[in-house]
Amino acid sequence: MAKIEIKINYIAEWTDKSARVLVLHTKDESISFPVIISENEAFNLIKEIENLQLKRPQTHDLLYNMMNHFNISLQSVYVYNLIEGIFYTKMYCVHPEQNVEIEARVSDALILALKYNCPVYIEDTILEQVGMPKENKNNEDDNNNLSHKSIEELEEILQEAVDNENYEYASLIRDEIKKKVKID
């Protein structure tokens, strides 16, 4: 078993308005995979990615400030398990007196990893289960043909992509449907 470094690729809307799709990819950008997160988790990730400052500290800001105050830093984040569609994540924290592993939701761990600019890893066996090669020839061919399909055809293709857990492709189809709805 090996750890593979991953990064945030993008956050997209999901068919359910209360959720978002967080797409992560390997450091070399060859494989990507989706994580379904709440709208609030997406907001907090985007806030950190865009370095947005709010008037008052959010929960992650508070945790970051407390960790710094007590001389605790985040060394790395590790996605170590996947059970029933839920990613299990550990944060490896360093303190002068001891090192500590802390269990966290993947979104919370990613926000703190962004704050600490530390690496994020995933277990290779998990990546094999959920990862999709970036250059998927079928999807590239389909992407070129999406604009020629009707909304009904696109909705069928979208459902198939979701059923196959190909969320990146599903987001492209969803975007094409939105374009067509605006035109019609």
C-alpha cells in the first residue's frame, strides 16, 4: 500500500442544490475522483482557496488560530479508507512534545491543509476504486457531440454518468443542459 499525493481540482454544482462535487486529482493530474460535499463545506473550501476574509472568524479559522496558539501544526492529511461512499481521513499534527493523529471529515481536513499548505495523500487502493483517468477517450469524443444532442438525450446521458459515478463528465453534461435551457 502506498500514499499518493492529491490536490483540489475544482468544485462544481451537483444536481441536488444542497450538495456540491469536489473533484480532487493526483499531483501529476493523471487521475481525478469526486467527493460529494455540502454547500457549506464547499463555501468554506472556496473561501480558503480564494483567500477570502470574512468579518468574523469561521470555525476553521478558529481551529487554525487555536492550533497555532498551542504550537500545533498540520504536517499532512491522509485519506486512508472508503466505506459505503464515505472517505475516512486523518490529520497528522505535530507538537513539540508529541505527534497526534486526528480523525476528520475530508472537507475539514482539506480546509486546514490549505491553511497550513501541507500535502494531502490518498491510499492507492482507494484511488484505484474511485479514480478516473483524466484522458478518457470516450468522454472526449462524447464532449464534442454534446452540443448536438437534445435536452432529453442529455438527461439520459447525465443519469448514466451519475449511475457510473463519473461526476466530472456529469458536470459537463449538466453545463450543456443549462446552455440549452437558456437558448430554448
